Amino acid sequence: MPNVLLSTAAPEWVGLLGQAAPSGASAFISQVGPLIAILGIVYFLIIRPQQAETKKHQSLLASLQKGDPVVLASGLHGAVFEVSAETVVLEIAPGTLVTVDKSAVKRRPGADAPAQG
């Protein structure tokens, strides 16, 4: 077994054990402050962009009209033939009509398309 030199000196953090914990408002802020900061970050990085995307999608669905080209979430392309409250009838080829749920319409072609480079 190799020789291991064990130090008998106390580590630096041992001196901190005898100190009193912060009390009152400073203790509350030191405990809740990081939680509030994390919630703020989550809101601005996740929740707010998702709300904006949902609002944009709702306005797209509300503005659908006959003849509009659309792309479904599955990637199927077609032209709007008829719009009702819950469904959309698409013409995916001349004379071929498909009825889909309105929420399946993802976007209009060319709008928000990923940049190719």
C-alpha cells in the first residue's frame, strides 16, 4: 500500500459551520431569488415563444380561404377547396379531394420556410 499523507488540518469550510444562517428577509430572498430567476428564464425562453406561435397558427386557420395553398403537418401539400368550422377540404391533385382536420394545416408554402444555403 502506498504511503498516503493525511492532513490533520481542518478544511476551510469547517469554520463556516459555526456561523449563523441569514435570517429574515435576506434568507427569504436568498432562497426564493434563484427560483424566481429560473421561472423568468423559463417564461421568456419557452412559454412566451410558444404563445406567439399558437397565436400565429390561430390567425392562419382563421384566414383560410378557397384556393389558398397550404401544407399539412404531415407534409402533404394542397389547395383549400372548402373551409368549415372544424375541417378543411383540400384538393391535392386535379379532382382529388381530401378532408382533414383544420388543426392539421401547418403553414402556407413559402411563408416561414427554412432558409436554404
